[in-house]
Amino acid sequence: RNPSLLDEIYDDPEKATSFAEEVLRLEAPVQGLFRMATEDTELGGTFIPKGSYVNLRYGSANRDESIFDAAADMDFERKMPRRHLSFGSGIHSCIGAQLARKEIEATFRFISKKMSHIELAVSEDELKYESSFILRGLKKLPVKFVRR
């Protein structure tokens, strides 16, 4: 979507770490999960009785302007880049989080060494997402690479 961001990784492969966190924050693979209220509570002025199910929307929380300055933008210099909820938190934290981070980092470090350019091979409006209330994932991601 923004080739100039990739140029930053090409110039400094260490930015692949920040890139991974920002991609996870902006395009969280798990958009939300259901939880049951264990006690009566109030959230944002809404009463939630004990035993009620609520749907926590991680994708929305990851773009909360009160937590992330310029939340819709990718920022390689973001303070506390792992503050996003893309892997849940606490006892509900994803066991594969570290592997997913390393896979993204390693992929883009490799691309930065071997390729001079990467771009979508179709227009953005042609991208199709899997139909899911919980997960966010593309059915396919056609890209074009140019070798260095």
C-alpha cells in the first residue's frame, strides 16, 4: 500500500522489527474474541451483568487514538510498539506470538536483501478477505517482486 515504507526497511533492515509490530497492530489477524463477565460491571456507561457475553474488538482497540498517536498510520518510531492487542494479553495471550513476530521480521529482512521492489499485483479493491467475524485474513495476496 505504501512502497516508501518498504524503502525504509531496505535502507535499514533493523526496522523490520518495528514494521512487524505495526503490521500486527494495523492488520490484527484476530479482530476480537468473546468473553464472559465474571461480575457485574460498567464499561463506558453501559451496565454489563455477570454472566453476559461481550465481544472484545482487538482490531478497534489497536487503532484507539487515546492510546496510539496517529493510530491509522504506520510509525517505525512508535513508543511501546508492543502495546497492541493483536495476540491478546495475560492468560489469553497467543502461544505463537513470538514465532509470528519472527516470521514477519525474517521475511522482510530477506526481502530487503534480495528484492529492490515489492507491490500489489492487483488493485487494492480486488483483494478479497475470508468471511469471518473473528479472524481477518486475505484469501490470497498477489504481489510482484523485482530482484536486486
